[in-house]
Amino acid sequence: MADYIYMMESRLSPEQQRAVALMQEAARAHSINLYLTGGTIRDIISGFTIRDLDFTVEGDPQRLQRELEKAGAEIQGGNEHEILLQFAGGVRGAINRAYTEKYGKPGKAPETENASIMEDLRRRDFTVNSMALSLNPGSRGLLLDPTNGVADLEAKLLRVLHNYAFLEDPSRMIRASRFMVRFHWTMDERTQARYNAAVENQYIEHINERAAGREIEQLAYEDEPLPVMRTLEKEGWLKALHPHWTVAKVDAQGLGQLLKTRQQMSDLGYSLNISPAVIYFLTARLSDRDIADLQKQIPRKGLVRAWQNLEAEAKQLTQRLGGKEAATPSRAWQLLSASKPDTIAFVETTARQQAVVQKIRNFFGKWRQMKQRFPLPEMTELRITPELPVYQKLVDEMFLRMLDGKLRSKTEIVRLLKPYSPPPPPPPPPPKRGRVKKEAEEAPVKPKVEPKAATAKAAAGSAKAPVTATAKPLAKPMQASKSASKSPKPAKAAKGATKKTKRK
């Protein structure tokens, strides 16, 4: 279990991890079993881009709606058993209740009943979409895979779960085509036979409007939408989504430039949601009426609103970049820093004013390289470090001045920085000697005590050896004569010994 939790946490972006944590808190507060399911688990295990978060709950997902909205999530659509939402940070998500379904006529909405998570997984389209990861306290990290989807992921096979999968929901034929282009997978033999039969019997004619709207929306999230569009047109699925929609209606040049800009901004650390711009270019040459028809079919109304507002927001930013508000490089930098990355990417792709495009390219290019020079060497010399309260404000001011060419020489930089330079630190105190070391230095040196045998041997040797001069300085003559005249007095003999001598 720990392996799948580690895999999930390492593959999800920080914004997606926060969304998962929010869902876990909400589900725990309402005592609802929560699972991460479907395409999210497929992409986590296979290593592909995780586009959105699919959650499944055993119970009513509407019970979580109020708490999620309080936490900043935006509800963008849904129905009786599904909530489509966008979490903070632009993370798309969907919350489904676990259910079983029973189809009547082909393409018609099925009858549904509440079910357990295992029953829900077994009623899905493909084995690779029929896996779930438990997010519940008692089983967090447990992978549920009743149809052996992991094995099909490893084999890069697309396998349906039921014989009538394409008849019951013809949109699965479009989904299969998308997956084979995106993942470079193939269908297993049985699935390919069912697919060919569905094509021959024209099951696609029974696709319902809501299912078609989901497939239109998914095209906006593809990393490479144009190859997918070509495949759908070749299979005949594109006209099932809209009769007037063809690859010829796509602005391929604009789409290619948009994807290039997205890659450049992603490399710089930007988190982008360019799906409104992608669908804009995919439908660029359709009539307004046809575009309105497509927008009505898309279930996620947040995407539709962003698509509808795209041109107006881009026009406003273009005017501001071309006016007095961005007359200098520093003002242009401040304006672009405060703008939405998605709008910047669209303006860079569609703007016709060369001056506007150049400012955006400078924003991502040489201006950003100039900012990477900080901290300057002069700041280090003057002890101006990030610990100072004014550090960031000072860096921003210097950077904006350098953009406008008002701060060039080292003298000018030092003149600006010097008032903010803190005083030098005091010199370090002299090292303190330890008490033990000090006592050892003050103690008198004791003479070395030698063994008795060595002392006697040394005395015998000194009696035989001639006396040699020592390094000790000679005494003065007067001192020497005085010392010679002062011979030691003989010791007094004992009284008894004197008497015996006289008697003799």
C-alpha cells in the first residue's frame, strides 16, 4: 500500500495533492468512503500526464459540495450522480457516486442504482479505467483492481469489460480511438472484433448528446490534439460530434504556436490551463452558430465560460501592453507579472502588434535572465543578505531600475545600496583558556625521579669521568673567593667521645 501512496504523491503536482487532501478531510468529516479512480489511477501507474482527478464515493457526493465550495472549489456542472468542479490552482476534478447501470436502448441514458466500489469498477468501459486507490484511514493506499487493469497497462492493451460495451455506449468507440493515438496502444483481439462490428453496424449514430459533449471537451485537454482530430475524422467520429467539424476547420498554425508557448512557459515553472485556447483553435474556422452548438454540448460550463471570455481578455491585455501602462520595460514587467499565464500564452500566439509580442518574449527571455543575476556581488560585499527586512524590496527596486537602464555601473549600485548596509559585526573575543590548562601551566615542574640502580650507576660514572664545564655561567670572582673562605665548620663531637680521647 505504501508503494502506491508514494507513487501518487510523487506523480501529483502540489496543487493536485492539496485537492486530494481537501477531499480526504471532507469525506472523513461526513463518514463517506472515498476512492481515487479511473483515468487518474491509469495515468499515475503508467506515467502519463495526469490531466484531472477522478473521485468516487460510496454515497451521495452532494453532501460534500458545501464544504468544498467553502474551501475555494468551483462547481462547474454535474448531474444526480456526478459533480464537476475545479479546485484551487486550476485543478479539474469530478466526484462520482459508486453505482451500477442497466441499459435499455443503445445510446440512451441507463438506469442506475447505488453500489459498492467493486461493483462500480466492474461496470466501467475498459480494464485500464477500472482501478481505484483507497483514500480511507483504515485502507489508505490499497489498490483495487478487479479486472486486472495493471496487467493490460503493462502490455499496452485496451480491453473492454463487456461484449455489448460499444452498443450500450457508442462514445466508447471515440474514447478507444483517442487512447490508441495518445498512448500508442492497441486493442486486444476480442475488443478489436467488437469494435469492427460496432463500426460496421454504425452504432455511432446512437450516441447521446451528453456523451458527445464529454468527448468534445476531452479534445481540449489532449497534449497533441491535432493527431487525435485526424484519427477521429478518419474513423468517421468527428462528424458524429458535429456534422460541420473537420480538420480543415482547425487553425493548425495557431495551435502549433500555442503548444510551443505552453512548453516554454512550463519549462519556466508556470502552471497553465490552455484548454480554452486549444478548443478555440480547433474550432477557429467554424461559424459562430456551429461554435454555439458545440458549447451547448460541453458539460463543464467553466470551460465554456473561459472559451467565451478568451478573446475579450486577450484584447484587454494587448491594449494595456501597447499603451502607456507598459511604456517602459519595468512597467511591462509589472503588468505581465500580474496577468494570468493562460491569457499571456494566448496573446503571444494571436497578437499582431510586433511591439506587444516582443515585450512578452523579453518577459520570458532577457528580462528574466537579468533577474537571475541577483543577488549582486556588491550586495554581498555590503553585507546585504536575505535576512534583512528590506532585502526583497531592495532587490525589486534595483531590478526595475536596471530594466530601465537607470542602474548600470558599480558606482551607482554601491551608492544605492550603501544606506542599507548594516554595520560590520564586532571582532570575536579572544579564546578563553580552560581552567585545567591554566593550572597545569602555573604548577612547578617536579624533578624526574629515576630508579635507584640507575642513580648509583650514574654516580660511579661521574667519579671516574673528568669534570667538564657546564652551561651555567661562572660566579663572579668576589663571590667565588667568599664562597671558598666559608668552609663548613666541623661537626661537634659527642661528649663521650672527647673524654675517651683524653684518657688515652
